Amino acid sequence: MIDPTVVRGVVLGGTGGVWQIRTERGETVDASLRGRLKKSNSGRRADGSLRRDTVSAAAQTLKLAVGDDVLLERAAPDDEWAIAEILPRRSQLARRSPGGGHGQRVLAANVDQVVVMFAAANPEPHPRMLDRFLVIAEANEIAARVIVNKVELIGEAAARSRFDVYERSGYPVHYTSVKTGVGLEAVRATLRGSRSVVTGPSGVGKSSLLNALFPGADLRVGAISESVNKGRHTTVGALMLPLPGDDGYVIDTPGLREVGLWSLPPDQLARCFPEMGGLADNCRFGDCRHVGEPGCAVREAIRTGAVSRERYSSYVQLLEELEAGH
């Protein structure tokens, strides 16, 4: 029989040591951390109850993050919940620890996809910023897709012409308009059942789109990112918003532009551009930077048009940034 005082849940957010947890029963409860948590695969019986005598001595101490799957405990039905265990993570987005140390701070755990949203116009799209977001997802081995909103401003055909380079690079691209309803159903289907980081510059209509997709949910995305992350000492965390019907989550996290790249070795950058990654194996030199070396398969693909010059320009800019930081 499953212990009614042990419940599984997911971390939505938290401040001041109190965390909001969405339980598997569909309730949102407050819970505090219980001592130092250990990550362990061996400390739980088949019925879900804790086995305190068999927690591995080599278990890794973890800091709690938004998106973590956890186990809650309480001694009696009327007691307050406590977070007793962090379950293993399948993915994470992390940034360098405040102060420039070598450690990391996890902003969001168990992310299924990064959804990068730009406007077709107003504000004018910034391809270099879009490329950075996509590289962050690739570097963290998380699937990514692109939403191009406000297509009514320039027409869907013009929007597709501007962003088709990303479709040719292998990314799903959705063209949407809150005003006309274009493309909304396809985006709704991609968000359902997933934990999605939705990011992009301010003014592209993230909240408007989400509330058009899920009326009445009052999903406000972007307020965190727009008001914080002026420097690397920010302490404001992410926030996970449940979609209606317990059918997925949207994660709003500040500072995504600084996530991931700080730990990426420069020689791995080309593999974060899907259209370049496979070509790198055909270069004459195994340590080819794809900048000025002879016999470079990537630069040959640029010459033939198989790789876009715009995407390659982003690669060179990011490579210089990474090499300067290592």
C-alpha cells in the first residue's frame, strides 16, 4: 500500500526557503527543505516510501531548482509538507555561479524543449540573438523550436522567407498571429504535455500568445526576464506555470542568454549548429576552427550555399566570444 504521507510533485518556484510544489494529485502546496537533500536512486522502496538506512554514501548533494521532481513527506495528514528527496534530473539549464566562480546555478531542471519566440516585425528580429538561444539549447542537449509571431505585420510569405534558414537547419518553425489566429493550434499541440522554456526578447507577444492559446490561464511570461538579469549577481529564479488541465508547463527563466555557453568548449561550438556539425568530420584537420584553415568542409558548404552566411557569421562571433573566455 502506498504511504499517503509521501507524495510526488514538481517545483514551480520558491522564495525565502518556501517552495511551491505541484503535486501529482493536482494540488499546489507550500513545502520547505528538510535538511541537506541527497540525490539517490536507492533510497526508496517499491511502494514509494523512504528507505533511510540505504541511502548511498556517494549520493550527490543537490540544490533545489524550478522543474525538479521531488518527493514530499509529512508525518501526519495535518502536518506541513517537507521536501524529502530530489529525484534524478533528465536535463537542466545552468548559468555560472554569481561572482564568476567555476560552479553553476541551475535555473531550470527537466526541461523538454526551449521555445524561442521572435516577432516578424515590431520589434525587428535579431538573428544573432536567435542563434545564441538555439546554441544554448543544443549545448544543453535540449530540443528547440522557433515561433515567429505577428506575421500579420509583414505577411506570412515574407516571414517564411526571412526565417526559412532555420527550417533548412532542421528546426521546427511556427508562424503565428494572435490577431488573426494563424498557427495557434499547432503551437498549442507542441506545448501540451511538455515542460517548455519560452524565451525571446521583450515585445514579441509571449504572454499574448500564451493567453490566446490557453484562455483564462493568465499566463504572464517575460516579466521576470525583463526586470532582472542586469548583471551576473541576480538572485531571482525561474517560475514554472502549469497549463490548464495539468497538461504541461511553461517555464519563465531570467538570463537565458547567459546560460550554457560559459561551459561550452570552443571546439564543440560547430556541433551546436546542426547544419555544420556533420560537415566538421570532413575537414582536412581534426582541430579545424572553420575560420581560415585549408580544406574546411564548413567553409566549402558556405561557398556552395549549403550553409547560410548569416548563420556562419553568428558562429564566428560566438567562437571569438568562447575563445576569449577560455
